[in-house]
Amino acid sequence: MSWKNDPDLAQFFDAIMTLDTQTECLRFFEDVCTIKELTDMAKRLEAARMLKTGMNYSEVAEKTGMSTATISRVNKCLKYGDGGYATALDRLEKGRKP
């Protein structure tokens, strides 16, 4: 079975989509993830934002403390992925939820 057709994953995403506020999101993700996992995900989104604005790997690494290998992975997803970073960043830029 493909992970994209995994009912547990679908349920997880459906649960996320029921959350209305940052406080609800924080409470849910604190239960699901470690603080390190949360901060790592937040840093990846910030790295994607920085790369999208034209910053290079060295600048992103200096500002985030991330490894260039992780930044490279973020960049690969940003450029060649399914558009998840682009969608989220565009919506954040416009100040709206879907």
C-alpha cells in the first residue's frame, strides 16, 4: 500500500484540518511530536521561505543553524516536490487559511 493511500495518514491529516487556532495546533502537535521535531519542522518551513526569497544555502544555514544537507532537501522539495511548501508559503504571504 502506498503511504499516500494510508488510512491512518488520512485520519491524521483530517485531524489536523479540524484544528482552528494556533493554541489548538500547539496542543495537538505537543502530544504528537517532541519539541525538537516541532522546531525542526518550523525551521524547514523557514528555510523554504528564505530559499524562495533567493537566499543561498550558506545564508540559510547561518540564520537557521540547519545543515546544508537538510537545506538541500528542503530546496529539492521546494523546487521539485508536490508543491506543499509553495502552497503554505503563498497562503502565509497572503495572510489567509485555505
